[in-house]
Amino acid sequence: MDLNRRDLIRLLACSAVACPFAAARLSSADEITLHKAMYFEDAKERRIKCTLCPRECVVADMERGTCGVRENRGGTYYTLVHSRPCAMHNDPIEKKPLFHYRPGVKAFSLATAGCNIECRFCQNWEISQFRPEQVSSRTVTPEEIVRHASRLGSGAIAFTYSEPVIFYEYMRDICLAAEGSGIGRVMISNGYINEKPLVDLMGHMDAIKVDFKAFSESFYKDVCSAHLRPVLDTLVRIREAGVWLELVMLVIPTLNDDTKELEAMSRWIVQKLGPDVPIHFTRFHPMYKIQNLPPTPVKTLERARKIALNAGIHHAYAGNVPGHPGENTYCHHCNEILIRRSGYRISANRISRGKCPKCKTPVAGVWE
């Protein structure tokens, strides 16, 4: 079912974050459209082993993986969320945040229900931690997504809000539908994905922002029900593939703001990813299952940013603090302000042909 322009704008206007559709909730699993999953193996006795993400769930017949959106039916694995977005919105690309990818463009953003990890601080837990039957959604095909993005003048399509890895097939089909359209394709992800599906996807992706939770296995295990190593491997693979990469770290007081840990993380980024990969240190606010901690002090973000810059990272940002100087992009050679921001708004962009206008130093990013 296609949406006309008026209906789409009405849907997009209902929320500035992630807009749940006004459609009725699905009443049973029988109403969900099955779409064969791409990455799974036979595990005998009608069980399957999912090979999409590092969890590699072994799933019995008529059961689902941890993400809650993939189901084994008779030894064949299916995704339950293909073409079933529960949120769509036309966002500034800076909201993702992607600061070095086509500044100022709009990103037609979408998500389905589900996630393959559980961050206790998730800001979109109402969709990421629910099954598709529990979240309002409607049918929007990949081709319709591209048409909507084109009609709204979006410069990119962003897979975001929940975890794009769990709606991999839908994301991939949208990327294929968008080829040749001039619309960019960006993924906002936790990076929890196996090597083959990641490599297969990167040929269709223009930029990836990874939410880097912490430089700590204990944090990933205790706070996110995941592991650090697969994320580190993902970051290296993205960088080696040449897809534009940015990192975001939500800094949570007492949990991942240790100075030595931030120093070790910054050194690792420079050594393994290179100094040109930007990192955003963003401010935490009490959310979901972490309600007992205060918002991150601005001084903590400033300290993290200084640590990253001192380690040799060229571009480190302070996020969720509108108007802070740490939102701006500076030339790493002469410290000239290149892009001036306040929140999601750009007031000046002085980058010329990918270079600082003052000293002509190249500025890493995708600028056109």
C-alpha cells in the first residue's frame, strides 16, 4: 500500500524522534508477512543456526532468535519485519549524528521493531526492545521508501532508531532500490554483526555510524548483554572497506567515563582506525533501566574530547549540548572553524573542495 504525500507528511510530523505509525497494532503473528532470511544454517532436527550476528542463536522450530523478529518455521528462517517500518522521519543528517557526511542534507530515517542487544540506557527502547506484534507498523516496500525520500528531497536514507542489523534484508533491498537515485545510504548501528553479512552490505552503503558503547568487555556484557570484540572487528572491517565511518559514545557517569579507559580507547582508534575517524562524546540522560544516574556533566564530555584530541584523533565532538564549541568542526592543522553548529543547525560551512580554506589541509569526510 502506497502513501500519498499528504499522509506521509502527517505521519512524519507526529514526532521529532521516532514516529510510531497511527495504524492499529498487529493482533497476531499470523498477520505478519514472512520473508526468508539471508543468513542461517541447518542445525538438524528442524533447528537452525542464525549467522547474521555474533549471537549465532540456535533456534528450534516455531521459536525466535534473541532479536525477536526472526522465526524458524519448519527449518527455514524468516524475518518478520521486512517492509514493516514502525518509525519514519525526515531528519537532519546531523541528528544521527554524522558530521562529516554531506552536512546539511536531510536523511529519510526509518526503523522496525527489535534489536540484537539490550542497552539498559536505550533511548528508543519502546521499539528496540519489543517484538513486531507489540509495535504499530504498516507495509512500506523498499521502492516506496525510495520514492518517499525522493519526494521529500532527502539526500540520504538512514537506517536508524532501533538496530538495522535485525532488519538486514529490508535494509539491503532499500539500498538496492536506491542505487542510481543519487540518494545516499547510511546505517546507524551498534556494530554487532558477523563478517560475511557486513562485507556483503558495505558494497551498498555510503556511510556507517557505530554506537561504540565503551572500551570495556564488562560494560558490554553487564550493561548491553553483548561483547566488545565483535564490535572492534566490525570497526576495523568498515575502515578497511573504505566506507565512511564515524563513532558515537554515550558517556554515562561512573560506567564508561574512566580516564584511563578513554585514553586506551583513543589510542586504539588512532592505531587501528586512523586519526581521521571522528568520534562524538554525547551526553547521557536517565533513560529506560538506568534512572539512578545523573545527566553527564558537561566537563566530563570536555575531558573525553580533550583526551581524544591529545591522542591524535583529528575530530572529536561534544554532543547533546546545543551551542557548545565542541559541536563545531575545526581544522586539525590550524584550528580554523570549518563548520559552525548549534544543535542540528549549521550556521556556517567553510570547507572548500574538501579542504580548510585557510591552510588548505584536507578534511576527511564526504562533502558532496
